[in-house]
Amino acid sequence: MKPDQLYQELIDLAERLQITVSEQNLKMSGFKVKSGFCKVRGQQMFVMDKHKSVAEKTRILATQLATIPHEDLYIIPAVRELLEKYGSQ
């Protein structure tokens, strides 16, 4: 699977878990900010630095999603392997 397809599958999984993924320009904030989970008006969000490479975005999102219960959802094998890989670190 191509890296951008894998990243999109992770975004789709996040949405199925009721988490909105938003890519933002974090350099413009004026503060040292990292990609991560937050809650905005009761909605769970994952804010991703849009300047990261696709590989880095995939790693960051997979690492975070691996911590959320997802066993009841169908996940394509490539994404499930990625979650297991980053979940065990």
C-alpha cells in the first residue's frame, strides 16, 4: 500500500472512532506546539502539523490510534499491522 493511502486509511479509522483529524500550520501559532489529541467543544480532535512528511504523519497518527480501543472495528490488515507495530513501542 502506498504511504499516502495508508495515511488516509488511518484518517478514516480516526473518523470511525469519532475523532476528527485536522492538518494545521503549527508554525504560525507562535508557540512550540506538537501534533496530538485535544478536545474542542466536546469533539475529540487530532491536530496534525501539515508540514510533516507523510511517513511522519503516519507514524504519529498510528502511535496515537493504537492507544484507543479499536478491536470491534474492521481494519484492513496493513493498518492493523501498523497499529500493532506502533502500539507495542
